[in-house]
Amino acid sequence: MIDPPETVRTADTRVACDGATDIPGGIALGHPRVWLDIGEEGFVECGYCDRRFVLIGGTADTKADEGSREAE
């Protein structure tokens, strides 16, 4: 069984994803940095790594599900 994609809760409506944020020195292991805008849905998913960014307090925010973390 495949693990679900990571969910990141954020207070910003514009986020960057490079797929290697949590990997020390891992930029070579990630993907090209992309900028994503969270719309009315309250979330956006990265087209490369499927990481989901959820706007804190937005329509898709169900508080921290297991495996989710807040962006710093």
C-alpha cells in the first residue's frame, strides 16, 4: 500500500515546493522549485510530488491529520 502524500498546513496563500525541504542537503533529490497559489478550495497540490498545502483556517483545513505538519 502506498502512503498518502504529505500535508502541510500554511498561513500563506502562495507557497513554494521543491520536494526536498525536509531532506538535509537534498535539493539534488527533489524536483524543480515551483510556486503554487492556494485558491478558493483552501488547498493546492504539487504536480511533482503530490505534497498538499492546506491554508490554515481555510475551507479544506480539518486541523492536523496524521502525517501533516505546519510550514515554518
